[in-house]
Amino acid sequence: MSIEFIYPEFEIIRNENRCISCRVCERQCANEVHSYDEKHNIMKCDESKCVNCQRCVSFCPTRALKIVKSDCTLRENANWSTETIKEIHKQANSGGVLLSSMGNPKPLPVYWDKILINASQVTNPSIDPLREPMETRVYLGKKPSKVQRKKDGALDCTLPPQLELSMPVMFSAMSYGSISYNAHKSLALAATELGILYNTGEGGLHEDFYCYGENTVVQVASGRFGVHADYLKAGAAIEIKIGQGAKPGIGGHLPGAKIVGDISRTRMIPEGSDAISPAPHHDIYSIEDLRQLVFSLKEATEYKKPVIVKVAAVHNIAAIASGIARSGADIIAIDGFRGGTGAAPTRIRDHVGIPIELALAAVDQRLRDEGIRSNVSLVVGGSIRSAADVVKAIALGADACYVATAALLALGCHLCRTCQSGKCNWGIATQRPELVKRLNPATGSERLINLMTAWRHEIKEFMGGMGINSIEALRGNRLMLRGIGLTEKELEILGISHAGE
Ligand code: SF4
Ligand code: SF4
Ligand code: SF4
């Protein structure tokens, strides 16, 4: 042992009475934790490599394994937590920026859990969703703010391009490269079956997935990877990615080691070259510049597709959204600070940005106050974990929600939070062929469809309980929400009353 030694975070408990030395755990672990000692006919393990992905636990045929958090304690105190001390040691060892994946894990307020939903009693009776129709369909895009008539006085019912979703949820951006071919295929299949959309992220669209175009959002990010005319025309909508909740203000980096084969072709960059997305778009320094890109993309697609502008939730998000709503964009997507990522500097992920709940409430209110709410639809993401979060987001003013981490969990992710290693044992955040094939797209899409079907039932139950029979009637209906344990200022920003009022 040496000054560089850090005690492993997890310990592997193997029940020797149950273990039959079948070596399944050894084959299932890409981190090479388990090994077989032929001389003594026993299994051994190197716990320092374990990330607690639970793959070996799930596949052990005799349930001989469990992973527990190590109880080896450092002399922590309220100021110097074990995590902080370990991070200092890691940086002193490596001299590098700490990298993490998935969303901000800090114990900051989760406002969704401090908001309660209303239900009808006595008057305005509730609706039984099993017996009466409930409308969960939504249309995203610009809406007219007043009734329009043609020159002859007839009603003008033409609308700018709209996205139709069977429920107010979309799978948010995850690039091919950060996640596997089979993960992308699972999302594409499920989105098509569900009548919603998935999102290419910034890695381009694999040629095999053009057939799912009607259920695809194609993204244009600062690196412009894989962007060409056919790509833009392939999707149902185009998303300009300005920012991401997990790493606001900085760019992205997919290491050259992952730019191989199809990923290099799809991104249109040479094999082995690092895919670096610059922090800003080099042609956008003002709302006028953004407007130029919005209209260039509309021009390139004959004004047939809505354009989404995605930004991270940051301090002055209401003013930023107000500018975007005037840029010609049809939809604004806002990503909160708990949004996931395949890789981000730990310090940025954990300390930059604001909660999506506050950002959403502030943006919706600002756009209403300025009379431009109908200029754009609002889509919010950044840790939407359940149907309850969706309902609360809609009532706070969102038109729909972006879901990513929950979708990955449905695909088998166990939130080991080491996507950046490229060794995802569940075949999701990896490009290793032997790991990718562990995720069967048919099974993956079925699980995604199950999850969303369950959420749709739950959304209908919430709405029925409130006596509301359509998402449209719930949108921005903050009277249906109450805060619990929040300060006056928090309630003011959220635009809701306290429970009991
Ligand atoms: S998978 Fe289970 S039974 Fe097989 S070697 Fe590992 S611990 Fe033992
Ligand atoms: S990394 Fe995953 S598969 Fe490997 S030992 Fe740990 S829990 Fe098991
Ligand atoms: S996608 Fe894979 S590597 Fe990433 S957190 Fe989930 S299980 Fe871990």
C-alpha cells in the first residue's frame, strides 16, 4: 500500500456456501473484478475496480453475490466529507480534472418532492379515466395568440408546423457514440410504437435509423457532427443545442478511442480523432445570430419542421427564454441541473446551473407577462423521474417533458454512474461489441413502452382525480399545486400557494 491507495468504495460479499464457481460473474464483469483461482478452485475479486453496476449480482445463478458500501471510514467532519477527501487524493494522484456521468447527485432541494397535487372532492367531481375519455395528446409548436381570418372572412386554421405526441413526454438527446447502437435502436423503436419522439443528440443519425425519422428529433450542436441536408430532412424536428443541464457553459468531448467504425462515419469525422464540441456555437453570439441559424435550418427544410432551441437552466433563464421566443424558434427545451450526461467535469456538473422546477416556473411566467407564451412550446428535462414529476411540470407551465435517465433505467441501467469509462456492463453507454449485444433492442423497446404506458395510465389517474380531462387544461394550471416546506421566495418563484392555503 502507498500514499496513492484509496480504500475501495464497494465490497463484494460472496456467499461461499452458495457459490458453485461457475464463473458467470467473471464473464459478466467488463471491469475484470472477478477471477478464478484454479489452484484453489475458488473465486477471487479485486474490489477496487467495482463500480456497483449490479450486473454480476443479477446474473449469479445461485444468488451468492451482494455488493455493499464499504464501511472503512475516514475521519470526516461536517466540512471535510469522505467524498471531498477522496477527490483531493484522486487529483493529487492524477493532476487531472475529475470526470463524472449522470446528473448532479448533491443533496440540493428536489422541488418536485416539495410540491403536492390537488384532487377533487364533493364539487367539481373527479373523472374516472377507465370510463371516460382522457386526452393525453399534445401538439408542440407555435400557436396563434388570437383567432385569425382570411381576407374573405373565413377562419384561417393553418398552423406553423407542429409535433404531435401521444403523451407529453419525449426521450431526450443521447448521442450515438455516448450510447450504443442497440440503445439508440431501442429508443427509436419505442418512440415509434408510442407515438412520441426520441432525439439523436449531437452524434448524427445512423443510416439504419432514417426509417424512424417521423419519430426523431435531429440535433444540431456546436460541433455540427453528422449534420447535412439529408440528416436535417430526416427528422420530424430540428433541435439547436446551445446548452445542457449537466454541463452548462462548456462543450463536450468524446475521446478518439470511441470514434470508430459506424460512429466515425455517422459523425463524419476520421476514425480515432477526438470529437470536441466547442463551448459556444462559433456563429452565435446574439439572439440575432440565433435567429439566422433558426431560419437557415427552416429554409433548408422548406419551413416544414419545427425548430427547438435547447438551453441549460441558468440564473437568468427567463430573460434568455424571452430572447429565444423572439428568435423564430418554435419550441424551447430547458435542461435542469440534474440532467444526465455521458461524461462531464464533476465540478461543473455539481455546481453550475439551477433546478428545472424554478427555471420552468420563471420562464413560463415571464413569457406570459410579455404576451409571447404562445410563440413557443416549452419542453423541460433534467431529472423527470415519474408520472408525478410530469404532471407537476405540466401544471407549472410545461407543454411536455424530456426523459433520459429514467429511459436508460428501463433499458437496464443501474446508475453506477461510470458511463465515461465506456465499459457499461448493461450494453448502454459502451461501444464494445461484446457489451453492446447484451442489450436486445426488442427487449429494450418493450421495457420502454411498458414504462411509458404505465406513466400514461398514472397521468390519466392524476388528471381524473383533479377533474381535468386533457393535458391542455392542466398546462400552467398552478392552482392544482401546493408547496410544502418552502420559503416565501421559493413559493413566489414557483407561483404556487403553500399547502393549507
Ligand atoms: S456467478 Fe455466482 S455462483 Fe457463479 S462464480 Fe460467481 S458468485 Fe459463484
Ligand atoms: S462492476 Fe458490476 S459486474 Fe463488476 S463486480 Fe462490480 S457490480 Fe459486479
Ligand atoms: S448507462 Fe451503464 S455505465 Fe452508465 S450509469 Fe447506467 S449502467 Fe452505469
